[in-house]
Amino acid sequence: MSEKRNAFRAFCSIVAIALVLTFSGNSHAALRYSNIEAVPGFRFENLVYFWNKVMLDVVNTTCNTSFFEGTMIFLDRRGRIVARATLLPRRIASRGTQRYNAYFVDGSGETARRAARVLWDFSSR
């Protein structure tokens, strides 16, 4: 009987530690996708959004320097826009990485967390 009780206590301790680690720090950040849709010559990594900010790494895989800009539109399950974030144009060196820190134009990271889909409208020059 005491072995079952000790096992139950150990299980509860592990669950409690997991919950503390899960909800400690910035619990309002959301990671959406590690690989975003294919845009020729670019790779996207580490998309994270908070209350008012979006962070995104854009990797230029070509040997040409180019400008990159875009809009992220967050939609709910009915297709209504709940948030929108715009990435201002930036120059990305050939075979280089650029970290974007964008802010929400409409909505916030809190409303974007409830999005069912994200539409990407990226363009490069």
C-alpha cells in the first residue's frame, strides 16, 4: 500500500513540476509553425508572437541580396480576421538571416492565439 502511495506522490510531483514549467515565464507566447509555406528562395523559422509583437527569422537561401516584406493575417474558424501583423521591408543579404520584430496592426497576440489559420502574403524584390 505504501508503494502505491509513494508512486502516486511521485507522479503528482512530476505533474506539478511540469505545470509550473509550462506556465512560468511568458505564458502568452505562441509558436505557430516551424516551416511556413514555400516562398521561392526563402525559409522561415522561429515564428513566435506575444501580446503586441511578432518575431520571425527569414533566411535568404539564394545568392542574391533582396528586399523582403509581408503581411500575416490571423483568421478564426469562421474565416474572420482577428489580427494582422505587417513586416516592413528589409534587406536580406545573400545566404543570410534577418530577424523581424513586427507589431500587430490590427488585434493583438492575445487575439491571434485564438486564430485557427494564418494567411501569409509575403513578397520579395
